[in-house]
Amino acid sequence: MAGHRLELDPGERLLVDVHPHWTFLTGPLLIAGVVVAIGVALDVELPHTSVPLHWLEGLVVAVPCLWLVVRAVRWRTTSLMMTTHRLVEVWGIVHHQEWDVPLNRIASVAVVQSLPRRLIGSGRLQLTLWDDNRSHWIDDVRKPAVLRRVIKRRLGTGPPPQPAVDPWP
């Protein structure tokens, strides 16, 4: 299981358990990389600066690196799980939070992807529930179209299976 242990009901099976897509880490990773590169370049170009200036530089470099570490831990502790009866989103570093919805409450599932997100296999799921006028969004989903298909099949509202056609009658 990805990050958290899920209490399964009797007769319930875990079907899908995924972390967010790796793009969840790209912003902090890029910023930390640029800031570290600038810090190293400053140390090489200005080797004889004062100690307080080095401490300030170290602090400036540490902040995006700390953001990256926190984001990586958040990525590791976030899971999207689908069982035979429900869809569960779990997240939290210190305080464990969970969003749980029975599959029979889901009215529709939509995938929102830009072209770059489609190319790398990431996107958002929009879930509309039968008894709620609002939509629930799940961001940074890995292969959202595949997950949508799996949810639709479990709901029984997906496209009917196509019969195999024999090309040689």
C-alpha cells in the first residue's frame, strides 16, 4: 500500500493505490535547483565574503530545499485508493486526513488535462456526487483517463464492452 493503511470492510478489496503524479514535485524541485545553483555560483565568484553574508546565503538556499523536502514527504504520504466499494483520498504529514466516498454516490467522473499534462500522463479528476451540487477535484492524478475508466466500470456506467469481431467470417 502506498502511504497509509486503509481499514477494509468485510468483502472489500483494494483495487487501486497510487501516489500523486511526480509533477507534484516539479515546482519545488526546479526552484530548489535554481537557488542552489545560484548559491554555488556566488560562492565560487565571491569566495571572500563575510561570515554573516554566508549565513544569509545559506538560509536563502535552505528555504526552497526545505520546501522540497516537505513536498516530497507530502507526496509520499498522499494516496488515492479505490476499493470495490469506495474511493478514498488520504493525505497528511502530521495530521492524517481522509476523504472517503462510496462508489454508488458518484454521479459522474470527468478528466481535465492540458496537452502537456496529457503527454506526461497527469491530470485532474472531477467527481460529481448524486446528493451534492459541488464537484470534488483530485489533483495530480497519475493516468487519470485510466482511473476514470476503472471507476466507470465499477459504477456500471461506462461504455458497454465491444464484442470481439472475427475479421475472417
